[in-house]
Amino acid sequence: MAYDRGITVFSPDGRLFQVEYAREAVKKGTTTIGIKFKDGVILIVDKRVSSKLVEKSIEKIYDIDEYIGCASSGLVADARILVDDARKEAQIHKVNYGENIGVEMLTKKVCDYEQNFTQYGGARPFGTSLLVAGTDDVGIHLFETDPSGALVAYKATCIGSGRPVVMDILEKEYKDDMTYDAALKLGLKALSTAIDEKLKADSIEVGVVRTDAKFRRLTEDEMAKALAKTADKPKASSKKTEKA
């Protein structure tokens, strides 16, 4: 039991229990989905509030640079620190080189920062994971970060409490070169299934980045239209004609 009291101590079977506990914090977070489509990436986050007394929900989608955004799951305060560091790195790169930072380079810098908190005493790992979405000269990217400092590139993925359900749907229904509308519909369907509740425009947050457009969040009106558009419409009954 003493092996889980310090981040710098490995257990006999080579595990860092504090990192594994940080992953458990992510698993208890809100469901966050990322999906690549033909010319961009879409991020969808569940931001339901637990009480009617809450006036405004905490944002879960952040813009880092003009063409890079991210969504978080886990401890919100930890995510805010990582986002601030990512924004600083993006600005430093732009000042030094006169161009936007690459998505993979930025994600690696964030993960390097996270890794420092798994190697030195007197600190704890970040209890949050990020989905970093963006476009650059290389292409379209969607990365998932881990409290250990690792990163993985995905075509579509999910973090948070609804991950098992969402990943099952994505693995069955995701297709390469999906249109924006198809990706949005798939993401909303997966989120609705994961939370087992009908989606509302004010209970979800969506961010989109395209190769020809900057990262932005959809407004509540746009979300209402998207939900109405992606709702399953009843099929018209067909009458069979009998041959004489």
C-alpha cells in the first residue's frame, strides 16, 4: 500500500499508482467526444448542470490558437492550467517564428509539461485529459492526452464517463471522409446514448475547426438547428399497389 503514496515510487510490478488514480478522475468526468471529418474536426461535450440554481455552466471547450482548440474531461481546474500553458506555448512559437504552431508540436509540449508532474516529488499528476483538435500545413489532427504525459492520435475518440458506450458506437459507425453533418449527427447520437437522455441545445457544447476556417464554438441557436436537423424523422408509410 505504500507504493501509492508518492508519485516517484514504482510498485514491484512497474506501476505508478498516482497516475492510475489520475486516470480514474478522468473516467468520472463529463463525456467528451472528438470526430474527424473530411475537412476538419468536431468536438462535442456534455455540459449539463446538476442544479437549477446554477446560472452558467463551466466551459469545457477552449480555443488555444486560431486553428487549434481542445476539450477537457476530469478536474476542470487542472484542465485550465494545461490550457493556459498551451496558449503560452502557441504565442511563444508565433512570436519566435512568425507562424502558427503545429498541432502535434503543441500537444507534445503540453504532454511534456504533464510528464514533469509524474517524475518529481512534492506534486501530483494532472487529473484531466484533453482532446486537442486542429489543422495545420501537415493536415487535420485529433490528439488525446493522458495524465502520464502520453498522447495518441485518433480519427474519433471519447474521454470521460461515457467512453465505453461512445467508443462502441464510433467503432461501428465511423467512416473515413465523413461530411460535417454526418460527423455531427454521429457525435450527437453517441452522446445521447451515453448519457441516456434527450439532448438540449443548452446542455451541450460544440467546437469546430476546418482547414479553411478558424476554430469556433457553435452558438445555442446553431445547436438547436443542428439537433432539429439530426433528429430522426418518421418514415413515410408506403402503400403497396396490387396488380390486377
